[in-house]
Amino acid sequence: MDGNVKHYRTIWLSDFHLGTKDCKASYLLDFLRHNESETLYLVGDIFDGWALSRSWNWDQFHNDVIQKLLRKARKGTRVIYLPGNHDEFARDYLGLRFGRVQIEEEVIHETADGRKLLVLHGDVFDGMIRHARWISVIGARAYHALLFLNRWVNRCRRLFGMPYWSLSAYLKHRTKRAVQFIANFETAMVGVAKAKNADGVVCGHVHFAEIREIGSILYANSGDWMESCTGLVEHFDGRLELLHWVAMDHQPQLLRNGGDGQSTEIPKIVFKGNS
């Protein structure tokens, strides 16, 4: 097992949405078993309080993810939890520690090569969330309906030996209004990073993993674990990289045998920061 574990200086993960049927907790658990870091940021929407208030979808994989995170904290990983809009209840405990997990609204992370990155979920700069929460709730329900359809699409694809494919991500990335929303969100994140005198920003919220420079500011989004199964990592020299943990031709082995099977990765996107 140890030979299959990769070590990083920092890992950022967001948007698990534990408590929903569409949370890919088995893939997430596989990722956590095969990747270690000195610091682990949980960048919001770890739990889906909106969904849990309507129905309870919680299986053993969800329990195992929580246990694995707490075990990492006990063994010395610095774990920082930055709540989002779906787990906003945790914002009542900002500044406190639970099970060695630190809860904060936002933090400044300094990379190995000296860049200062603002880390936050990002929902507080989403006008839809701040000023029309009821519309956001309706939108979330429509999104979950789309994810339900996505499950059936991929069941059919598996029958024909085809790899996993996200219908919801496909539609989102090709819908003009969705693309514009993401662009507006990125602009807002860059603006707040500038206001905080940071060199960049790491966030979640929009379920769209990306690393790119916008002007002089680095924008990095860690993605999600409902559609793309992505995580953002920092190497020990300060380089940032997006990891995509969706198996291209089969589910993780742990789904088939219940063990710590080795995961399959799709090609990685590497971003080299300025040294």
C-alpha cells in the first residue's frame, strides 16, 4: 500500500456533498487512501445540509470518508475546514477545532515558492446565493435531477463497456449562461484576491476545476466530487497540479472487492508556478 501513496505539500478538496446519492464517496475514499499531505484544505460543501434536510442518503463509504479525514488529522496532517453554502451550519463554529480539524471562513496559504493564496469556498461572492437563496435551492434541486439522469446514462454506458462521462458537466460547460456564470465567478474571485493583496485564490463552489492566471492573479478551483472527482495539490517546490480521479474504464477496485485497491487516473493537468 505504501508504495502506492503519493505525498504532497498541500491538498485542496471541495464540494463532496456528503449526504447525497451523487456524492462519489468511493472515489473520494480511494483518493484519500492514496494521497497524503502536510496540509489538507476542505474548501466547503463537504456536507450537503440542503439535501440532508429533505432526505437521508448516507452509506458506509460516507462514514469511511469522515473517519479517514479524522484519522489524517490525528496522525499529524493539518486539516482546515472552510464551510460553504451547503454546509453553512458549520460557520457557527468558526475559529474552533473539532477532532483536530480547524474551522475557518478563509485563510492565506503560502506556497513553497513564496506565493500567497487566498483560500475560501467562494459562495459569499455569488449574488444568487447572497440575495436570492430560494432560487439557489430550486436550482440545486434541478441540478440533482440532472445528476440522477447522469447516473442512468452511465449505467447504460457501462453495459457497453464505455467509460464514465458526466452529462451534467457536458451541459454546464456548453450552456452560455452557465459559462458566463463561471466567468463572472472567476472575475469576482480574482477581485477579492487583489483586495486581500494575495497572489492568487483557491476556491470551490462552481464544480469546475481549473488552474489559470487571470492578469497577475492565479485562479485555482479544486472542482468537486459529484461530477469530475478532482483535487488540487501543491508539490514540494510550489507547483500546483489538478488531479482527476475518475476511472476511465472501470470503478475503483475498492468498489469491487471492498479493499484498498489502486485507483486509475486519467491524464493530469500540470501548472508550473512562477519560481
